[in-house]
Amino acid sequence: MTTFFKLRAGALAMAAALLAGCASQRPATVVDINIATLNDFHGYIEASKFTYTDARGNERSQLAGGIDTIAAALQAWRKEDPQLLLVGAGDLIGASPAISSMWADETTLGALNLLRMNATSVGNHEFDAGRAELLRQQKGGCVSPRPDKACKFEPVYPGAKFQYLAANVVDMATGKPFLPAYHVEEVRGVKVGFIGAVLKDTAQVVLASGIAGLQFNDEAQAINRVLPELRAQGVNVFVVLIHQGGRTKDALDQPDCPNLQGEIVDVVKRLDPAVRVVISGHSHKGYLCRVDGRLVTQAETAGHVMSRITLSVDTASNSVVGERARNVVMEQDRYPADPAMVAYMDTVRKRSAEVLGKPVARLAVARVARATGDDSSESAIGNLVADSMLAAAKPYGAQIAFMNRGGLRNDLLSGAGNVAALSHLHAVLPFGNTLDVMNLTGAQLRALLEEQWREGRNISRGLLQVSEGFSYQWDGKKPEGQRVVPGSVLLHGVPIEDGASYRVVTNHFLAEGGDYYPTFARGTGRAPTTIRDIDALAGYLVQRDRDGKPAGAARQAGRVQRLQSP
């Protein structure tokens, strides 16, 4: 061996000895607490396609997630640490695929019980069916605003065995939190306080009548407010579970990313310094970032990824001395199966297939896409659903239909012979919103269209989808409030008149002013119907098929047009 290589080998040996010495010097009072996390699961108990770029810049696309895969991973991780905790950051249910939504998400809640989830913050989608339904899903029972779905999978729904948390949601009648603000777990002699919160703007994105009497307060202030109460119980290790998020250019598995942006950043910066870990959600992004030295994580959506977090705690001082995390893609067949979850999902699939496999109608194309194809934000599925709403509301005098793009969750697919089954319709419209009809003046219609860009709303949120016969143009170069091109708003080719009244149908969520559309709430001559959006779509598809003119198109119809720069 040459002198150079002898010296290099010696240096490496010395470095290894020093590292071993450092490891051995870790105080005996320091213990590790391991936490696995989920967010924005949205009832995706079946695996689905996941495309992402890893920290090495490699683009990957694969089948990922599924509750059986998640159960297998947790089973393996609990063999490493039987005291592993599982927590969530909201939207674990709501906007779910048919296999969950058709059962009032009870199949997903049952699966989360099997996973032994400890606690989760609520998300905005936990409020989709209203405050009473959320309490039923927490506590159990069958008295539900969705009697056609509740307690249909099992005759008695026992409730969630884990705790929903919401420190910043207050019942205005009592002045107290609507749900517990925090949940405490003790691991290796350390009490860990999990504090939950949901985005303060929840009232703008859920059904107003469903949350009547609830107040959504500032997230950081609400979290900080409960710390003294936790400290009085001997808790000095705090983990925030918050349904609010951000975005970053860094890969989902990039440790300690420094580029986090979005609403979550301001919240984190205002938290008490004792909060060292923030588990976030809502933005459907994966990241492992640092904000003012604190660890801020998110695990994508649909169960494609889980975060694994380790807190190192000095039991002598009852304080966090280190935290680290990694995001793990839920790859299929990576871990041995969990027999209990396999048996549960066999039952769920069998029961669901009996209902969801029923054919509805033939489509004109194999797939009616949700993608817009251009920057008008109009989509083929948006056209189809708006047309179906208009057809269903014709007996109420409806002339124009509006649908929010956020309510359209997937493409409308079909099977052999372009025949769509009930499962395909549920995938598009999982909320089961009813339709409301009202009068709006021409001036209100124009004001409504301008609200699409209100207060800097990004077009990526999606513009309203409109029915056949209604059209307009907009100019993105114009300032807010002036983007609809004068004279371009037409109904069957005739310009809308400001003083005239028009009969409009939309879903109940929008009718109450949801999604930042206050003009809908000002409509007059209101006629709430009992027609569900999915029933309107099914009826429309069946009628078109019977008439020999199957519905659906490969691309949008061009009802909304953006003026192009010269």
C-alpha cells in the first residue's frame, strides 16, 4: 500500500472512530418518538397512479397507495417500533372515490380504525356534509343528513376510534371549541401534545348551512392559546397537525428544503418557539422543509406517500433536541400484507362492486376529460355536467347552469362499448350536492363572472363551467373587475341585458355563496330542489342514449373564450 493510501485509510478509520464516539456520547436520557403521517387521503382506499420527481431529478410514475399497502407498511414499521404513532392532517375523507363516498366514507373510517390512527386535524372536506355529520362520523350512529348512504355498509356505524382535532373552530353558541383542540399520547415516558387546526378560510369553501354557528379563527393564535393548558398537564413536546399547506420547487423527498412558500409559512412563523414540528396538508404537495428552523412536512395526497418523523426528546429536560423526517412512497408489494386489512378490503370491494358495476348509459367517447386543454379553464366534463344540471332543472324554468370546476374530481370514464357504470359517475361527482334554482339579473351575471378573478384568484382554481347556449369572452390583460369583454355575454346568441332576469341553476354549495361567489347568495326566487347532481348526470346520459345521441365529447365546446394577445 502506498503512503497516500495508508494515510487516507488512517484518516477514514479515525473519522469512523470519532463518529462512533459521538453516537456513544448520546445521553441516556434521550429517547426517540416515531410518528407516521397521512394527509389529504380523500378516501382513496384503492391504489392509484402517482407521478413525481425524486431528489435525484428522476421522474417516476407508478401505482401507489391503497389502504392495504399503507397497512402493510405500518405493520412493518411497528415491528421496528411498537410504539409508533399514526396521525393525520385533515381531508382524510371527503371528495372521495365511489368505493368510499357511496358509503358516507364509512369504509374509509373503518379502515383508518384498523390502521390504529391516533388523531388527526379536521380538513375542510370533513365538513362537506355539515357539522352534524362530522360529529356522527366521530361518535357513531345512523342519524345522518345522508340517509341513503349512512349505515348502509354495516347496519351499525361505531364511529371513528381516533380523535378529530380543531383548535381554531369555535361553537359560537357556547364559545368553546367545536372539537377538542389537542390530543395527548405518552410514549417512552414522554407526553406528546398533538394540536389540530384547519385553514381559517374553511367557511369560504364548504356549504354555509352545514357550518352555521361555527367560527373559524386564526390558526397560529388558536394553537398558541392551548400551550399553557398542555404545559399544566406536563406536556412540553408539541406537534401541530394543520390542514393548511404550501408549495416548493424541491423534490418531495428532499430533506430540509429551504424554499417553502404559501399560506403555511406565515402560520409557522407565528407559532410559539416550543413548536418544533408542523405536519401540514391541503395543498396536495410533498415536502420536508424548514421554516425558521422548524420542521414542516406534507405527504402529497391520496395515500401515495407517508411521512416518517422522528423526534429526539431529552426526558431529563422534557424538550425536543432533534427532529428528522423522510417521505416514503407507498409502493405496491413492498411490505408483507396485513391479513386483517386484506380481509376487510375483500369485503369492501365485493359489496361495492355489487352496486357500482351497474351500467348507466353509453357515451359518445370513451373518456370525457376534466383537463381543460387550454387556458380558458373550460373542460369537456364541465360542459357535460352543466348541461345535465340544466336539463334536470328545466321544469323549474332554468335557462343557464353553472358548475364549479373543483366539484369535478375526475374524468368520466367508460367500459366496453363506451358504457359508463355508476362507479364512473361517482368518481366525477362524489359530493352528492343537490341543485338550487334562482333568479339573477343580467348585471348580477356579469358580476358573478368577474368574481372568478376576485382578489387575485389564480385561474388554476378553475373558472365556472357553463351550460350550452351561454357563452362569453374574457381578457386576462384587463384589471380585476373588468375582464369580461363588454357585449360578449350571450344566451343563445342574444346579449344579456343588465335589467333582465334570468333563471339559473347551480349546486347548493355555490348557491350559498361558496367558493368565493357571493353573488349566488343574492339570487331571488330561490327554489331548492331535491335533485342530486349525480342523479341529474345519470338521467341526462340515459336520455341522450335512448334518443340515439350519446352525450360527451373529446374536448371542450368553446363556450368560454380567452382573448389572445396580438
